[in-house]
Amino acid sequence: KRLAFYANIAFLNVSNLPFRLQKVKEMFISKFGSSPKFYVRAPGRVNLIGEHIDYCGYAVLPMAIEQDILIAVEPVETQVVQLANTNSLYLDFTTSVNNIQINKTKPQWHNYFLCGLKGIQEHFGLNNPTGMNCLLDGTIPPSSGLSSSSALVCCAGLVTLRANGKTLSKVELAEICTKSERYIGTEGGGMDQSISFLAEEGTAKLIEFSPLRATDIRLPSGAAFVIANSCVEMNKAATSHYNIRVMECRLATKLLSKSKGLDWKKMLRLRDVQSKLGVNLEEMLTIVEEVLHPEPYSTEEICKCLGISLEELRSQILSQNTQDVSTFKLYQRAKHVYSEAARVLEFKKICTEAPANAIQLLGELMNQSHISCREMYECSCPELDRLVDICLQFGAIGSRLTGAGWGGCTVSMVPTDKLNLFLKNVKKAYYQTDVQRLALENNSLFATKPGRGALVFVEA
């Protein structure tokens, strides 16, 4: 059947999607006894460079991938949401749309849907929101650093928007979904949601914040970007690793601000310090060296520096799941953020100017990024480091972890004429030496191109 498109959100022409839609439709009918009225798709993403800096206010450089979250939807008369999943590992869930409860202690799949649902409901102040039957089908490997959770939040936001007859711009949707994902306890910065809505086929995006905007970045034609899954899962909402890093950056912001006579109580992001001081990133790195010490800061030392009590620190600055942390590394985190922000701008410059050695220069930036993530931000893991080494050994010009880290995927830039041999060798060296990885091999290593963003479409 012909597909009609909604809300100026483009349809991604993926060859297997019509077959997939038919399969999802049949499962929906079997589950709910009626046909879906529309479908929503939101893609995962791979971040090429700019890790852990979006929540500090700095630009990042991701692109959407083909893997996505797809939801078939039927609005219903009752104010009940019924959620089901094509994957039997994910249990059905039912709730009243007037009583959304999001359990931060158990980040199960349905809670991410509820984040998007609640975000749209609260934005519009919906008193009698529409009930829905929803069947979800996902092709993004879970907990892999490819943004499966944010894609689900975005999908749910778009589902709720459509079901309730409301409209928003892509930018507004991205901002609402960024805020609403925090209902589950993740203090994210907005990259994942922004690229999910703003992505366009054939181009990566420089995503900037405050205000949110996206700029096309044309990648070099002589290289392919390859995603490799370490097969180590990491769920941001299930651990405190991620939020600890957010708090360390926030604390570094406040100590740097206070040392320079700024109103530190109003300062939340490292970029705010740079903006207020009116200096460049290189100068900020010098200031970090002057102000912060490499040894971990105890909560007592932080309180003394800021002139506040431990209770004030916990209640006014720290997030709920970081209040029991006793030491924080501020120097290392600030150094990573400011140097990574500079690498993003240099990456953009190289892509724009396209010098003859662009691929080599971009690869060097990716390698520097991974070293900083590993040593200064400490968000890598042995498997990711091993995978990066293997990728570089077999022809990648640049390779780095992508996503939050502590597991998940690497992204490597590989000359196109070496791609097939690269894939063969990485499979042999990393996946075929381990039984668990071997079982996941087919969906763990693939070249990717920039894809399109979220969409709504209906059968017509």
C-alpha cells in the first residue's frame, strides 16, 4: 500500500521496512484483535566524536543509523495504554494514562516509553489523554551505546503527539524528549534526542545547544564508518557511572567559577564558565591546570572550597543517585571536556575544508578522543580498548568508543578500499575467539551511512 507521511517528517526508504511493517501489523492484529492506525519510527545514532560533552553545553557530531525503534499504534476510547513487544524477552505492560509512574530503580523497557508519553502530556497539559494499544519492534542492540533507550523515548513522544492530535516542530520535540528522559534518572544532554529528530540522510550533523541547532557535515567519500559491538552491555539508568560524570563536570564548573569570581551557584555547565570568561578552549585548559588538582576531591574538600555544608552539597548540587559518592575527579573530567570540545570543532573544520589528508587528520582526532575517554574520563573498559586496538591493527585510520562507554560499541573510520578485508579480520580476531561474541556476530559488526530522522506514517 502507498504510505502517506505526517508532520513533515520524512520516511526512510529502507528496503526491508515494508516487509517488517507487514510482520508488525500481523503481530499487532494477533495481539490486540484490530489493526494499527499509524506507525512511528525513530533511529538509533552513532556519535563520531564529542563524547560526554553535550550535557556540558558543547557541540557534538553524531549521525543517525538504519537501526531503529518502530511502534505500531491504535488510539483507543479507554484511557489505558497497553504496551507489547515483538521480542518475547520484554514483558507486556498496561497502565492508566492518567497515572504515569516511572520507576527509576528498575529501568525496564516500558519506563522509557512512559518518559516520552509523560513529556508530551505535561507539555500540553493534557487532562484527558488518549489511550493507546502499542506494539514495539526494535533493531538497535540494547545497551550498546547506539541510543536504543533515547530512540524509544523519542518514538513514544511522537506516538503520543500523533495520537492526541497535536503538532510540534522537530526542535521542540527533541527538547521535550531530552527533558522527559530525565524522569528515569539519566542526566543526559540532548544529543541522542536531537539527532533522532533532526537527522537527514547522507549527512552527519553538528548538534549545538542553547539554542538547539543542527548543521550538515559532509563526511569524506573515501572512508566508511564501521560500528563494532564489544558485546558488553551497559545501561546508563541502571548504574551511577554516567550520573557521577555529570556531577563531576558540574562540580568542576562550580569550583572553576568560584576561583574566577563568577556567580558559581548559577553555573551548571563547563561551557558556561568559558562563555562568562570570554576565553577560548585552549585557555580553559590552562585555567584547569591552574585551578584544579589531579588528586580526587573529597566531599569535605568540595564543601570547604564552596563554603557550603555537606547537606547543601547533597540537596542542592548532587543528583539522587550520586549523593553517597565520597570522592570526585574534577581535573580529569574538565580536561577531557574542554579538549574533546576542541576536537569536535577541528573535526568539523576538516570536513568543511576537505584537505587531501582529511581522512588521516580525522582518524587522529578519533584516536585522541578514545585515549581521553579511556584515561581522563575513565568511561572505557578492557573489551572496548581491545576492540579499538584490533580495529586499528587491521586498517582503521581512527577508532574510538561511542556512546556512554563502559561497554557498548566502537566506531572506526576505514578506507573504503580496505573495508571488506577489515570486516573479515575484525570478525576473526574479536568475535570468533569467544563463544558469546560469536553468537552475536551477525548483528555486531557493520558499516553504516548517515540515515534520516524520526517519522510518522499511515497506511493510505
